[in-house]
Amino acid sequence: MTLLETSFGSNVKVMNLDNVHALVRRRLGDLGVMEGSVISLRKAMPFGGPCTIEIKGQWIAIRRKDAGSILVEAV
């Protein structure tokens, strides 16, 4: 399932980032989001706006398109 298909606040483990653009994958890696890390979807703005994820207490806003490309599994 993708990150957008999870419920808000539930912890999920990142399984695959291959569908995410290489530059975005690099920036997410710099912020600690990589395969095997545990994240949670916190907010999704209306009208196709960005999504906010939390990793290790840090909140990061990413594009909805990128959040839909991140494959995760429930923890």
C-alpha cells in the first residue's frame, strides 16, 4: 500500500522508494526517510495540497504525488 492509503497517525514502515524521483529520494534520505524507517502520515491538505509526515519527532511536508509513490507496510 502507499503512504496515502494509510490512516492518519498510524505508524508504518517504508518498504520501497524506487518510484520516487531520485532528487526527492536523496532529500528524504538526508532527513532520515529511507527504506526500513518508521514514519506516520499526520496531515493531508485539501484540494491536492501537500502531506505532512512525522519521523522521529520531526514533521516534514512533501508533495502528495511523492507521498503516493512511497510504498509502506503497517507496523
